[in-house]
Amino acid sequence: MMTDWKTYAYKALLYGLHSTRIYKAAKRAYAGMGGILTFHRVVEPRGAFSPNAALEVTPAFYDTIIAHLKAGGWRIVTMTDLCHCLRRGSPTDHLVALSFDDGYRDNFENAFAICKRHDVPMTINVTTGFINGTSFPWWYAVEELLRHRDKVIFNRSGNMVTLPAKTLPQKMAAYRLLSAAFSHALPRDIAQLLDSLEVLNSVDLRSYCRNLLMNWDMVKTLADSGRVEIGAHTVTHPALRLLEANHAEAELGASRDALAAILGRPIEHVAFPYGSRQAVGRRELELAAKLGFTSAVTTRHGTLQPEHRSHLAALPRLTVNGRYQSLKTIDVFLSGTSTALANRFNRVVSQ
Ligand SMILES: [Zn+2]
């Protein structure tokens, strides 16, 4: 989670750039062929305590983005079409892919309807364990626990700690502490941390998470619609870089195979969980290529350039932060200005 001064700086930067129109100049050098916008959830705001608000845009904003892109002459494409265009390397293409990670239920209930209305495709990268109910997005489990409790008991390295969670600042502080514990845990310890929270606080976090995520019927309906491309996003959503090589390969391969078997179609694209440098290294990019994925996306910030045809296993994306639901942000992203600034003026962002 970004600290306040950082988020303000981010906002000022984006808005400042937009108002001074520097981005128009940057556009010639950095806009390239377009970009892959990353989303997670499309939901109405859920009150002051929303520690994951960065992952959430409203249906109205999502609708506005698509209308704005269409009006601006952007062609909204699937990842398959996008890779095809990148391989062809036509620098005049003006492409945007709408990419969703994890497999939240509101992708089915809200985002899909909006895409249908606009007649545009989307790509959803599904964590198969989330759909099976065998793995859980801890960030929402922790949020939900804190929303409903005045205090939370937590096993901090063997010591029982009671975290006050009555007021909004207390809930936010407790969320920061708990999310740090999860973020720093090894992948194999995350399920155990969740178990411990459930037992100590007598709560069923898993049932909450199940309602938050799609079921297989929903995933299948989307895949069969012809409008939604389903990509892989591992089985348990680990930071792959922290796993042994064979385990990392199994996470990627097993999620793809399960999706292909259930949906009856090949799964050609993958998004790496978390997608940061800490979670994805060169080995993971090589694994995705070895497993035969046509493309793999990270969360490195960048637009798409013709040179990406040689880096399809390490495509950057432009993550839409729900705290800044403004079309100016989208314009600055697609202008390439933020790519230049985030990557020391490096134009082709890959591994
Ligand atoms: Zn994810």
C-alpha cells in the first residue's frame, strides 16, 4: 500500500503532467502501440474502511474508460489479437487490452455486462485455487475480518497480540500490520497464517472469500461468450520467485491445464501474481516461455512498443489504481509519459 505522501505525489504528478500537456510531447516517443490496462475489481465503493481501494474501480468509471478509449480511436483487443499485432510490429496500431487479475465475481456481474454493452473484449487471468475454494486472497480476507470486528487476535511469531480495530484509524493500522505479515510470509506459510486468524478469531474467512470470487459456471459462461479470454494466474497466487523452480513451474502449468480442461480450450496467456520484480525474475519469464504460453504479463509499468515482439513473456502493463479514478490518469498512462518517468526514460519495458 502506498503511503499518503506518495499517493499525493503520484496524483500531483499525473495531474500536473496532464495540465502542462508535456504528455503530448512524450506521446511521440513513448506511447508506442498502446498498452494493457490492469484491473482487479469493478464494484461500488464500500465505505471509509477500504484498504484495498486501489484494486477497485466503480462500474461507472469502468464504463467511462471504455467510452473514452473508443471515442479516442483506441482499438480494444484480446491478448491474442494484441500479441498478433505485436508480432507484426505495426507501429501505427493503437491498441488497448483490458486485463483483470484473480477472478473476482464482480468481473462476471459488472465488468462483463459493461464490455458487452460496448461490444469490446476483456481478458481475465484466473487463479484456479481461488475458484476451487482451496486458496484465498488474503488481502480481502484480512479486510473483511477487520470490517466486522472491534479487535483481532493475531499470532505474531508465537506471541498472541490483540489488535484494536474499533475506529477507522485502528482498523487501518491493524490492516497495515497484518498485511505486512502476509506480504513477508513465504508462500507456504500464507495458508497457515489464514488458518490461525480464523481459529483465534472464530471466524469463517473462507466463506467470505468464496462469495467474492467467481465459481466455475461463471468462468465457463465468460469463456463461452466469445468476448472474454481467460488467462492463467497460477493455482495459489504465490510470489513465484520465492518458490523452488519445479514448484514455480507446477503453479504455472497446473493452472493452465486445469483451465484448459474445464473450459475446453487452450489457455495461451498468463499473468504473474503480484508481477513485481520481487515476485517475478528472469527464471519465471523463462518458465512461461518453456511452458508454451504465447504471452506473460508483469505489473512493470509500461506501454507497448514494436520491440515487445521479442519480449512476449515479459509484457508490462498499466495498472489502474482505484484511488485515482480519473480519465486524466488513463490519458497520461497511454501517452507513455508515466512509462518514461517510471523507467528512467527507458522506452521498452520488459524484464
Ligand atoms: Zn493477482
